[in-house]
Amino acid sequence: MSKRVIIIGGGPAGLSAANGLSDLAAKGAVEVVILDKKDHADLVIGQPRALVNPAFADEALLPFDRVLHGPQKPRVIVVAAVTGLHDGAVSFTRHDGRSETLPADAIVVATGSSHRGRFMKNSDGLPKQAWLQRLSEWRTAAGNAKHVLVVGGGVSGVEIAGEFATEHPSCKVTIVNSGPHLCGAGKAMHESVMSGLRSLPGKVEVITGDKVQAEEALALSPRTFTTNAGTAIAGVDMVVCAAGIFPNTSFIHRTRLDPKGFIVVDSTLQAPALTSHNCPVFAIGDVAHCGWGRLRNAQDMGKACVKNLKNLIAGKPLGKVYDTEGGKNWPIFASLGRQQGSASAPIVNKWLARKVKAPSLMVGIAWPKMFGVKDFKLSAAAMGPSPLLPSSKAPLKSRPGVAPSSWVYPGVAHGPGHCGPHGSPHQVVYAPQAPALIAS
Ligand SMILES: Cc1cc2nc3c(=O)[nH]c(=O)nc-3n(C[C@H](O)[C@H](O)[C@H](O)COP(=O)(O)OP(=O)(O)OC[C@H]3O[C@@H](n4cnc5c(N)ncnc54)[C@H](O)[C@@H]3O)c2cc1C
């Protein structure tokens, strides 16, 4: 009889686990059910680019059907909320208010993490079109901003600043980071990122070892924020919160979690505080205490978990499948706009950051190469300069006769010191190095 595996969360970790079982599902040995709050699959690492480029935002999100493999694909249930984990069952509610409890032979928790900021990932589980609409509101605000304050100088904060300083160079960006080093990966990476930021078309100021109290805001009357150490940051009209990450474990009693709310797993990837004799409970990816917030770890844990799910299905004992201390020190890659990048390891990694990560924030590579999505290719609009400004909705194309050092956005005037659209004149030129472009 086939066993049922319920995977809660269809992000990179959950997808890896689900796809690893596709051979057994095809033989009818296992039924895989994915519960997710969203109606689409998302790699999340592309989010800084999705914030500035609508074509990229759209193309990076895929229907589950496209990222799940095999002739017997998992059933995906879009849930409003998971309401409880029981001994051998999961309870959830659907969007129409119905509650259900689904029995399981094994449960895999892969619910990832959320950010305090509303735009860092789709933690509310909005359907794709509603999420794209939310991103478009962000872009509208960003297109009008003159000084953006980014709270948090981890990889995501740095990458968002890099996108701004590339696509919207007349808008100043200030990053405030509580730690001494951007990206949290030591002095050498920090200095490399600083040098990369300085080389971008726009101006990025960096304050480290300090904190600022600022709530996320799309449009403010310009105001001054003062850091804890007394540095004034004046004229801020938009605040981006890129700090404050927490695991998505609200449906699990806190006494079964570590002090920060993560699920503690052992080397079998089971969570001893959740697992029972009848039904093992595994945790993988960001939600586990050893996910370290990294895509690669999420995928590795998903694959490793499959080994024990297969043991379970075969009636064999579960074994050690994962080094919970490993994966901590993988090099960190940060893109700085579409052409620059930095990494926490020597030359080849820096080269990879520029050549491999920056062009599509890895999304163009990760979907086909890491997740086996066939025929995935980002369009030229998604890979190219980002029409960040709200009025330039038309696709961009080359225009002969325009100086090759210009980008031209019709209907939008831009010049030094001005970031918002204001009718005519109809062309504004900025950003050297880029090819000649005009909207059709
Ligand atoms: C802006 C940004 C940039 C990043 N850049 C990098 C990078 O450059 N390199 C890198 O290695 N990592 C990066 N990361 C981290 C990387 O994206 C994560 O490590 C990875 O996505 C973790 O995968 P996951 O499947 O564990 O969790 P998630 O990607 O968070 O997926 C969790 C899934 O569970 C669903 N879910 C959540 N709660 C529930 C619930 N209660 N019920 C049902 N479903 C639920 C969600 O909808 C989602 O589909 C970045 C993250 C962000 C936010």
C-alpha cells in the first residue's frame, strides 16, 4: 500500500524533497502532498531584481506543475493556514474557510522563513497576480524616491541597494547595518562589496556597527532618521526593511522549538521534539536550526531527507543523512546590480558572483540546473535594464542612432537630483555603459 508523505511548504527545500520521491511516486509506492500558502513556486533569491524589473518578477515565478517532476506529480493544496501537526496528521484551512485534517505516514516541514519587511518575499502567500501587483506598487514608489534607506546590510539589503544604484542612479541609497561588515562575512568581503558599490552609477552610503529605528515605508515626506550613534540620515522618502528574519513555525507550539523559533533536527533530519513512533516528522531548509538561510542548504537538505523517506517506505531503519554543522561556511555571493558582484572567497568566486550571479541573481541557472525545469529561459526584458519607473511599461528595444552610452525612457524626465516622473520632456538619459534603448 502506498505511503503518504505530506510536505508543508513548496519552496526550494520542499520541492527538492518532492522531486526526489518522483520515482517512487511513479511506481505508486508513495503519494506526495504539498501544502503551500502560495499558488506558485518561487526561488526567492531573485527578489532584489524582482523589485526593480517587472518582467523578471513575472518570469521567475513558475506554476508548481512546471517545477514538479514525474508522471505522478504531487498533489498541491493551496492552504490559508496550517493549523496543527498531530501524531500522523496535519490540519489546515483552505481559503474558503473549510478545515481539513489529512493523515500522513511521514511529515516534512519546509515552511522556510519570513522577513519583517513585506516586500522581501511573499510571506502572506498572495496568489501570483496579487503579489506582482504588490511589487508594482513598490516599483511605483521606488521610481519616485530620491533617498532610500535600506535597514539591514546582509546579502539581500546589499543586493537591493545594488539594484537601485544600477537602475535608478539619481536616487541616493543609504544602508544601515548593525554589524561591522556588510553581508556578515568578514572584512575582506565587506571591503570588496564597498568597492563594488562605489563603482555603480548611483550613490550608496554605508553606515555599519549602528542601528536605526525605521519602519518600512513606500512614500514619506522627506524626513531625517537618526541612528543610535547619532548620525543623521536626511531627506529619506522611502524605507526598505531588509533585516529581521524569523522561521515560519507559528503552527508549532513554542516549547517544541529552539529559543529563536527554529525546528531542531538531528542528523537523520528528524525533529526529535515533533516526531513520534507512528509518524516521523522531518524539517528541512530555512525552518530548520541548521538551514543557515541558504538556498544550497535547502536543496541539500531536501535531497538528504529523501534518503530517509525512501528508507521509511522500504521499511528500513532511518540513518544519518545530513551533517547539521556542514553548509555553514559556503561562500557567500552578492550581486551588485546586473554586472557587478562580490563573494566571500578568492578570485574564482568573485568572478562567479559577477558572471553567474549578477545577470539573473542565479534564477536563470537555478530553475533549470538545480531544479530541472525544462525550457526555462528569461527573456531579454527580464535580463536587461529594469524599467523601474512606473510610466515606462512598454518593453525596451534598441534604437539605432541614439548614442550608445544612453538609456532612454520615454515619458519620463530624469536628471541629477530628480527621481520622479514629470511629464515632458519625454526623454531622459542616464547611466553610461548601457546600450541604447528606447521603448517601442
Ligand atoms: C531577498 C532574499 C535573497 C536571498 N538571496 C540568497 C542568496 O543569494 N543565496 C542563498 O543561498 N540564499 C539566499 N536567500 C535565502 C534562500 O532564498 C532561502 O535559503 C531558501 O529560499 C530557503 O528555502 P526553503 O524552501 O527552506 O524556504 P522558503 O523559500 O521560505 O519556502 C518556504 C515555502 O513554504 C511556504 N509556507 C510558509 N509558511 C507556510 C505555512 N504555514 N503553510 C504552508 N506553506 C507555508 C511558503 O509559501 C514557501 O513556498 C535569499 C532570501 C531572500 C529573502
